[in-house]
Amino acid sequence: RASAVVGCVESYELASRAVALAEERFGGLDIVIANAGVLRDRTLLKMPVEDLDRVLDVHMRGTAYTVHAAWPSLI
């Protein structure tokens, strides 16, 4: 079973909404898989800074925001 929220977890609001939905539907959390990612088919030297920012926002902030929102349910 799964739950889904459409959007991007680079927003803390959306990441926490996704966690809250899963907690509501399943009565809590036992595990979180935070594997959000977005790719740009370019090497680092050929990647515009805007694309690099987007990749880092989704990969790093998305993971951190999701885990941060879920942490209280996991301890």
C-alpha cells in the first residue's frame, strides 16, 4: 500500500503534507524511503547553475525535509 501527494518535496510544506497523509492513512510510520531526485543529462561543467540548484534542492532538501517531517513518528 502507498499514498501519494503530487508536487515536489523541495518544498517543506509539501514534504510534511506527504508525511502527514501517510501517517493519517496508515496510522503512523515504520520506515521512510526518501529517494526523490531529478536529473539533468549534462556533466557538471556543462550544467547551468540554475539546473545545478534544482538538482541540489530536490536531492538534498527533498530528502532532508521528508526525513525531518517524519522523524517524530520514527522515534
